[in-house]
Amino acid sequence: MKIGKNEFKLEKRTSLSGWQATSIAVLAVLMTLFLFGFIFLQAGISPGMAYREIFSYAFANKHGLPLTLNRFIFLLFTTYAFILPARAGLWNIGMTGQMYAGALSAFAVLYAFGAQQSKSLELSAGLVIPLMVLASMLGGLVIGAIAGYFKGKFDTNEIVLTMMLNFILFWLVSFMIKEGGLFMNPGGRGESFELPPSVYAPLIGGVPFTGLVAVLIGFALEFLFDRTQLGYQIKAFGKSPRAARYAGIDTFKIPFMVFLLGGAIAGLAGYHYFAAVPGVYKIARNYGQFGDLAFYGIICGLISQSNPLASMPVALLFGGLSIGGRFVQGKLHMAFGVDYALLGVLMITLVAFQFFYRYRIVRVSLDEEDGHA
Amino acid sequence: MTQEEKSQPVLSARGITKRFPGVVANDGIDFDIRPGEIHAILGENGAGKTTLMNILFGLYQPDEGEIYIHGEKVEFKSPLDAIEHGIGMVHQHRKLVEAHTVLENIVLGHPHAGTILNLRRAEQEVRKLCEEYGFKVDFRAKVWQLSEGEKQMVEILKALYRGAKILILDEPTSALTPVETRLLLDSVQAMAKKDLAIVPFITHKLPIVLEISDRVTVLRKGKVVARLETRHATEKSLAREMVGRDVLFRVERQEVEPGKPVLEVEDLVVQSDKGFLAVEGVSFTIREGEIFGLAGVSGNGQQELVEALAGLRKPVSGRIVLDGVDVTHLPPLERWKTGLGYIPADRIHMGSIGDFTLVENVLLNYYFDQEYNRGGILDYRKARQMTEQLIEEFNVATPGPDVLGRNLSGGNLQKVILARVLSRRPRLVIADLPSQGLDVGATEFVRNKLVEAKVNGAAVLLISEDLDEILDISDWVAPIYEGRFMGIVPAAEAEREKIGVMMAGYNAEGVAQ
Ligand SMILES: Nc1ncnc2c1ncn2[C@@H]1O[C@H](COP(=O)(O)OP(=O)(O)OP(=O)(O)O)[C@@H](O)[C@H]1O
Ligand SMILES: [Mg+2]
């Protein structure tokens, strides 16, 4: 392409630093905002105003910010669930099912303590909350382990398998909370019984403690990949299963472990959203929406190049845009779902910008060349 | 074609320069290829040969310099442009689709593949090419079932089928058997004569260069240091140009008293991927201080035997005892811990990980080691020191230990793998084609290293298709033919002719088996 005295060429990158990857992602976000501005213009709304509303509600409003943070935490767990297998070269798209399994398991603990009988039951928080957290991890772990087992043992396609598990778990949740289900709300309404206030998750500065857990897991994963033997084996397997096998890395254990661990973390997302977010405290009838939101873990994981620390700002941005988008939609009476539309455009732009992870544009000054090419 | 056209270079490069972080791989290179000539490019590992070829093929863009074809300046943005101009390239590392058949590989990716729906017609055309140049290969076989030599032919056929008039072969013989090499050279000569196909040729095997090339260009550290007519060159003079000093072509043989058995193999039977028995009951013992040379044309069961020994392939029956431990049913890791050291033939896909740094690549054989792994935490600092030490000791040309494996030249990557395995001081060294792709200096170095390992009490199993390599350093030579040993011959009785005959399926008495 020629512009004035310069010619621009695409060249394959020989290397990409973390810093370059980050700046590409930032550019992609700016590009998204620019493109989406046209959609606002189309609807007769000033983009500047709309973005100010979105960002100030999502990140600087005392009602909006907690919502953003809760989504951020949820997304972070599901992103990790993607990243762990991704580092081993495997695709986990079963975070939705694993998340549901986590939610069901947490509620099973409550059920065992008789919590569906009475909302005002006094339970020992110090005992029941840890049990719920553990159960949610265990639930996600089992679902993840099923996928990991078949992958490791029979090299089954993990995408198909995790997808199928998603369907099964979706219907299982429905079965459990609808009329006649074990977890049904005594008042009917097609949702689960509510959490007794005695076991509401403790808040740290207004945010459920799961936020701290999510950030800590991020650092733990970073440490896992960077320093540990298991992390090394996961990376080796992910980059070359043949070389890994040559080096004596267990080609059953690695797929099994990453799905198992990833599932356990996805299970935490289920605990977080249905049992720790203020104002929810039940498996609501629209639980399917959170299943859809869980899929954004895949996008966050891809954008952050499976780097657990880099995934934090990405998940925060996604969480904020979805909350802020929903807010302006209501406030400005827009006719479409701004939140998912915005996430959609962001996703497409980011994926398109992945191109620049592999290529870069170089400028050749035409003065130096002798003309004919 | 007139006389004038004939002498004009078909391809010229002027002032080609290419820099990578930390190295100048090509530094102002000029050279010409004339029609019908076989032009060898020589140079030590890392001298910049592959980089230059990649530039001529449009895989890399040069930072400086120009390329002319028939006197006309060209600019290759991608290999497609180069193919369009009649350039074909066979890479140092094969790039075929393993799961596809030979014919599919040849036809797929053809610029006109869309219009060639007729596989049968394509088959006829390819068959004609085969006859013309003397290639023999089963079109319906899947690529993963082929030997290295066959894969090589497929690569060449693919290039020819795309209409290549200038064929670039990067290290074409490094993984080939002598027989396959012979066939390839004949075909190359046929091509040079018949089609006026011009064949720049890169190789570390000096006798081959002397035999078939017309001219030689020698690179050292990215610069052209010599251009000569082959008839004025000798093996010694070429080696001197490459390395910058005299190279001895001899490895010091050292006799040591053999110790106790390290590897005992009893009646081992192994199946191949294709389902037949590739190893049909072999028994042998290698003791401390012995080098056991497995001589044979590739595809006679060597690969399967080695994989069974390394734990990568389940034997059908038989027993493998390593250092007194029955490892027949143990996984690879347990064997490494028992003292296995395995240098695989496939350095790109098995021996290393391209996206790993050299430190991480070295860790492939150390991540399980007590000294590098404390309570599940890897000691990367120590691994880095070790890598630096190996780079130094094995003379690996690289900017440093944090470079990615795929950015190393072929020979230098091989050195890293060798260094890593040998540094473990394994009880049993399995060296599968250890000197493939290494330059003369490095080959000499590696053979000395294997001898050193043996002197230090290791048992060495050497697999090579280069009979000279085997005869030079082995204490025992076992010619393998169709999955059986034709005998196990002590070095003193292993004459070249005799072993050669045995490799073709005759026993020591010359009776066909
Ligand atoms: N993509 C790359 N990125 C960085 N450095 C590279 C890259 N490709 C090659 N190099 C470096 O350039 C130098 C020349 O490499 P090249 O592969 O051309 O050597 P070669 O002559 O083919 O060696 P060999 O005989 O070992 O195959 C080496 O030092 C290598 O490390
Ligand atoms: Mg090379």
C-alpha cells in the first residue's frame, strides 16, 4: 500500500514481547469504542456522552461499581478455567457446565443442612461457607475431570465433550430448581430456594471475599506456569505433545489435571454468582444468562494470550462494559441490548487485531528504492 | 536456447543482508546460479545458509539487497511469488502433512489445485516425473509411514510438480541412507542435465559436494569467504575454508576394558505403525565402555527398536533390562531416571520445542531431576547456568540461552539436544543419527563426545546410516535387515564390504536370510 512517499508492507513477526501484545490489545479496545460510536450516532446519541455514562457508571458509581466487580470476579474464574487447559493446548469450552455444577454442589450443602425449609435458618457460617466453597470446587472438578479423563485416555475431542456436558448440566439445573425439584423455591417461581442470611458470603470492602480468592488464584496460576514442575509439563505438553512424551511427561496426567483444576475453578464461579453476590443469593430462573456470560471466559483467555495476570484487566473491562452498557441502554431508552452488542463488537475487533500478533506493518521510504517493484 | 542465454545467470543475488536480534545471519552476500549447474552452498552450522535460501524462496524479506531472475529484478513477498518464478524449495525440516497420502501432499497446495480435481490425471503426471528422474515412491502411502528418504523425494516431486526450474535443496542428504543418497544424487544429476533445472545444494557432506557440484560458495558468519570451481577443491581445502582452520577427519578410537552389562535385550519383538512386525526378535547386550553400532538402511526396524528401548512403543514380547532393572513395562520417565539418555532422530518435533527457550529446552531432560526440582518448584536459575555452560562447551552459535529453539540453525539445535542428553552422564546413550546436519567440525566433536561417554563407562547404542561413522567408533557392529540382526560383528572383523553385504540381508557367510 502506498501513501505519499511511503510504502507500507506487512511483515511476519519473528517475536512478540508481552508489552507489544498489550499495546495491540489497548489499540483494539480504542478501535471498538470508535466503531461502536457510529452505532450510538445512528441512534441519535452522542457517543462521547454515552461512553461517559458507561464508564462512569461501571467504574465510578457506587451502584455500578459493585456490579462490575462481581461480573469481573465471575469472568475471572471462567477465564482461568479456559486458560489452564489452553496452556496444555486443549480447549475447555465447558466452563458453563462446570460453573453450574459448582452452583448445584454449593446448594446441595445448604440442602443437606435443611436450608430449603426455612429462609431464616441459623447456620454456622464458619462451617457452612467453607463447605459450600469446597463443594462448588468439587462439583466443577468432577465435571472437568470427566472431560479430562476421556481426553487423556482415549483422545476424545474435548470441545464436543465439554459442550455436551454443558447441555446436560443446563438441564440438570433446570430439573433441580423447577417445580418438584429438590432445590425448588417453596414459593414456586421456577427458581431455587434462597440462601439463609446467616450464610451470606462475607464482604471485604463491599465485595464478596471471592474477589480476593480470584486475584490470588491469578497469581497462583502465574506461579504455576512460571516456576513449577507441573506448569512446565503443562506448557511442554501444550506446545509439543510428542516432545513431551519423549521427555517422559505423562500424557494422561496432564490433560486430566488441567481439566480437573480448570473445572474446580469454574465451579467457584458458580458459588460466587449464586451464593456470594449481594442481592442474588439463589439460582435465579434466568441462570442461563450467566451460563452465556461464562463463555466470555474463552474470549478473555484468548485476548490475554492465556496469561493469568493479563486476563485481570481484560475481565475487568468486559465486566464493566457489560454493566455500563446495560445501564445506558435503560437510561437512554435504547432499543437493543447495548451490553452484549458492545461485547460482541469488542470481541470481533480483538479477534481481528490478533492478526497483528503475527504480522507487523513496516514502512519503506520510497526515496531509497529505485522505483520498479 | 542460445549460447548467450545459457551463460547468463538464471538467478543472482546482490548484497543480501538479513539481521536477526543479536546476529547478522547474512552479511552482503553476492552470488549467481548458472543454468544447468549444481551449485553447492557450504558453511558451518549457523553460517547463514538456510537464511539465504529462505530469502531466495520468499520466506524472509532481506533487510538489504536484491534478487534478479534472468537479469530482471524481482521481489518476493511470499513463497507463492517465488514459485511463480519457478523456484522450488525443499526444506531442511520436512513440511509435509503427515496424515495425508503422498499424492495428496504433492497435489495439495499446487497453485492450480482448485482446477485439478482429477486426482487420477495428477497421478499420471507425477508418475511421469518419477520415471523421468528415477524416483520410486508409493503414492497411496500416508506420509507418516514413509522413511526420511521417501519424504525427501515427495518434497522434491512436489516442487517439480509445481513447475520448479530452480530447485533449492537444504541439507538434502542429512537424514538419508547411503542408498537413498545415491538415488537422490542420480536424480539431481538427471535434473541438472535434462531440464536445465538449477540446483543450489547445501550440504555438510563434503564428498558429496565434491562428487556432484560444479561450483561451491562458502559462507562463514554470514559472509561469502570463497567461491570456487569444484574441480579445484579438495575435502581438506573446503573444510579449511568453512571452519577457518584445518580439520582432522579422524576420531581417536579408544579401547577400554568393557565392564558390566548396561543394556540387555532379549528376544524383542516390536510392531510398526503399519501393523507388521518391524523388529522380529533381536537379542543383544551392551556393556560399560562399549559402542554398539546399528548399521542399516532406514526402515529396517531401527526406529521401532529405539522407540521400544526408550519406552515410546510397547513391545509385543521380549525383555529390556537397563542397568539391572527390568524396564520392559516401565514408562519413559522411569527409564530416564534409571539412566537412559536418548538423542532422537527427529530433533524438531521430538527432541526440542520450537517455542521454548533454550533454557526450557534443556529442562526437557532435567525437569524431573532432584537437583533442578525442589518440592515441585523448578530451579530456572540453575537451568540457565547449565544452558550457558552447554552453549559454551558445545560451541552453539546463538545470541544466548533465552533464544527460542526455532530461531537456532538446524545444526546448532542438534548440538543443544546432544549437549543436554550427554550432560546427564547417562548409563545408556541412544544416539539416533547424532551427527545429522552437523558441519564437519561439529561431527568430529560429537563423535569424540560419544567416545568420551564410553570411556567414562557409559554404554552407547549408535544408530547411523553413515557406515563410516559406525565403523569409525563402534566396538560392535550389528547390521539390521528387515527387523533382524544379520550378525553382531566385533570391530576388528567389521570390514566395510562385509557389513554392506550384511545390511542387504545376507549373514556373515554371505548366505541370504
Ligand atoms: N528466525 C530467526 N530468528 C532469530 N535468529 C535466527 C532466525 N533464523 C536464523 N537465525 C540465526 O541466524 C543464524 C544463521 O542461521 P541459519 O539457519 O541460516 O544457519 P545455517 O547455515 O543454515 O546452519 P545449519 O548448518 O546449522 O543449518 C544463526 O545464528 C541463527 O541462530
Ligand atoms: Mg540450515
